[in-house]
Amino acid sequence: MHPAFSVIFLTTLIGVGQGLFLALVTGQVYSLANLLQPQDSVHFYAMGAALSLAFLLAGLLASFFHLGHPERAWRSAAKWRTSWLSREVIVLPLLMLLIALYAAVHYFGLTQSLFVIQGVISVDASLILGILGAIAAFALYFCTAMIYASIKFIEEWHSPLTLINFTLFGLASGFMLAAAFSAWTGVDLVGFFGTWAVIFTFAAGVSRGMSLRRNRHLVHKSSLQTAIGIRHNRIEQKSQGFMGGSFNTREFFHGASEAGVRLVFGFFLLAVFVLPVLLLGASYWLASPYLPVAAFVIQYLGLMAERWYFFAEAKHPQNLYYQSMA
Amino acid sequence: MTQMALVIDLNVCVGCHACVTSCKEWNTSGWAGPLTDHRPYDKDPTGTFFNRVQTFEVGEFPRTETVHFPKSCLHCEEPPCVPVCPTGASYKREDNGVVLVDYDKCIGCKYCSWACPYGMRELDEYQKVMKKCTLCIDRIANDTLPEAERKPACVLACPTSARLFGDVHDPDSEVSMAIREQGGYQLMPEWGTKPANHYLPRRKTRIQIFEDELERADNPLRKEAPLPAAEGETLDDVSF
């Protein structure tokens, strides 16, 4: 498949935004259970949620560049019964609304306790919005990944591993950003978020490793024999019906050299799984606010490369009809 | 239910591209048009087509066969491109099973083209909407045309009659009989898309002749050997 930068930006940016919001809610729940120091509503939660919203907005903006007719984008909520793309289009603004409300509640200090469960857990509006937002964030990971995983004949994508990868990559980069945000604003949660970021990065490494392994040994169901229905071991294409290419040759081939693909592959392995963990580890000793930020930026660049590779490694069966020209 | 479809006879197709040009001519100037081109008279011309003819070589020299393979939307009975469309622009007509795109609703997200294993959909680079074979819906559903002309442009153009058109759900239609009697098959049956279009395979025409059919054993003009009178009566000696 041809990796479109609009989609690469969309999926990685909203992944970070969702992950950051989930990190904030995790922090809030931990502090509710007195496992962490409660943080300042305005400077930590409201600003953090605004940052998460900014990432989601940027992702949404990027998605418009993928459309031929962005002015008709509102129509895409119509077929939510059958289309995962339509479901994503509904869940993304819903999550943004919940995050905006969450940020507003923290910003205006509307965090008075509404009721108390069993005399211990004090529930306020931000907690309710946080939990609802967390559900929406996970639903959005699911919708985004299902857009790819639901196409059964793109066999590299048609696997539960796609869902796990999208979720874990989003969580890893989101918690990494939470650590960077904490370090930058001088909040003492770098260790907490950083530890979770490393755990999610490691888990993502395992699941992506499994999907890479699966794709390497994948035997495709379709062949040139089933594509044109002729039983012969040796079939060679002599003409594609045109000389100057078509949508079929532009949309479904990545067009990069084998060395280029290997370069991207190596870069994403290093930038997603190795360098951020080393930088975070170094920040434990050096206590520098720059290192977690650098860790996040490098992991984000790595994730863009990972998403590029995700598209490039997918082989669409239509490519069987566009193998060679005489 | 009616399911209109094409049946393409690979044994007859000569790869002349008449169906391609006729399709382009009709559809670029009609209801589904324009089918825009880029650099049409320049280097590397490209553009939107509903129908292409590809060529494959089967076998190894000298025992090779050239197969011309016309390729257009198969109007699947379980079209995977339709449910993925987020706007409902992509739909399958209830009355005749033709898969169509509503250009006014299409947002050009290309998701349907990913969801077609055959690569039959093409995005128009200028209009930025998805385009595909309409089976000439403006001909086949047009009651003002004479009956004989209510066929897709490609079918009318084919000089060798390699393209048949009809209802594959009607067991007595020309297409259903062709599929049944001449080994019609579907492309990539492994995906369960149930393409309505079928292809008829290449068929070798061989005559089987036995030696004694060429040479009557008791041919009086035979000089090489004595008449086989000793072998008794042959069928020709029996009078009725």
C-alpha cells in the first residue's frame, strides 16, 4: 500500500492525544487511591487535557488532507452501522468533547465532590468525565485499528495484533508525552508516567514483533492463478492495459526501494523501542527536563516511520494484476 | 431477484481494446462522466478508465498461449467495497444488482478502493471522487432506447462477441447457460465476494481421428496391400 502522510499523521497524532488523556486519568485515579500526590487542577490536568486536545485536533486536521472532498466530510458519519471509518468519525469528536469538558471542569475548579462511594471514593465531575473519556479513548483505538484490521484480503493487517499494536503504540507515546509534560512543568510524576511508558513500549515491542514475524511467514491466499483463473504454474504479465500508470499503480505500491524500506524499518525499531527507553533511563539520574521531551519526540518520529512501514508491508491482492509490463 | 452481469469469453477475446475505447467514449460523455485524463497526448499518459484489457503469457516458449484479460468491476453479490463506505456513496442497486457510486456523496477517502481485492475502482484525480464501471446503467435502465441497445457499450463494441450481458440469476438467460455449459468461473473465489461477472476459460478445440476413420480397410483404391477379402465381410458388404 502507498503510505499517505495524512493518514500517518492522523493515526500517530490521535494515538498520542488519546494516550496522554489516558495517562492524565490514570494519574487522577492513582491520586484518588492515595497512591500519588494529588496534582494542581489548572496547571496539570487542565493544561495536560488541552495538550491532548491539541494533538487530537492536529490529527483531525491531518485527516482532511486525505479526502478528495473535505467539505463533504460531515457525510462520513452516516454509515456507522457498517463502516469502521464512519465509527471513527463519530468517536473522535465525541472524545474531543469529553476531553474539552474534562479540561474545563479542572480549569474552572468545578471539582467539588458530587457523591461518595462507600465513604472512601469521592466522585467529582472530572472523574466521571475522565472515566467516560477513557472509554471513548479505548473505543477510538479500536475503531482506528479496525479500519485496517477489518479488510480481510489485506492479510498483513487482518489480525487482532493490529488492534493491540495501535493501542499499545498510542499508550506508549501518550504516557511518554505525559512524562515529558511532567518533566517540562516540573511535576514530580516523571517516574510514574515514564515507568508506564517503558512498560507500554516494551509490550508494543512484543506485539509488533509478533505481527512482523506473522507477516514474514504469511502465505497469501490469492495468486495470479486465482486472480485471472488460469491453472498454470507459469503466467507472466505482458501488458497492464496502459503505459503511464493508473490509480492502481499509484495507490497500492509504496514505490520505495528495498534499501529504503529496510532503512525505515531499522529506524523505527531504534527510535520507537530503544532510544526513548535509554533517554528516560538517563533522565532518572540526570533529572533533566529535556531528556523526557527528547524521548517523546524521538519516539514520535519513530512511530511515524513505523506507520509508514505498516502501510509499505501490506500487500494488496490487486497488485497481482500490476506485476510487469513487456 | 435480478443480477445483471457480464460474461467474458477468454477463448474469443482478441485483445483489440474496442471495449476499452467504447466504454471510455460512452461514459466520459454521459451520465457517469467525465472520465478525466492527465497528459493524454504526452509522455506517460494516465487517466480514469472503467475497463482495461491486460495481456498475460501462459506457459513457456515454445508452448505458450497469449491470454487477453478484460478487467472491469465484477458487480459482486457480496460487494466488500459497499459496507466500508462511510457516507453511503457506494451502493448496490436493489433492482438489478449493479454497484454504483453517488459522485455527489463521495468524499474521496479511497477506503472502498482498499476494500476491493480486484482493484476495480479508480479515483478520478481531477474530480476527486471514486469511479467505477456502472455497467452502463444509463443504457441498460433506459426504457427509451430500443431493446437491442439496452446493453453496456463494451458489449455492443466487441467485434468478436466475447462479451455477453444478461441476468445471471435467470437460469435460462444466455449468460447463465454460457456459465453452466462452458465452465464459467469467478475471479478470486477465495474471498467470498461472489462476483456476478464470470469468465469463460480458454478451450482447445481438438478433433480425435482414428486411423481407420481416415482409411477404409477395404478401400478398392488402396494399392499398398492386397484387398483384405480373407478377413471376411465388412460393414459395407452387408446389404439392407
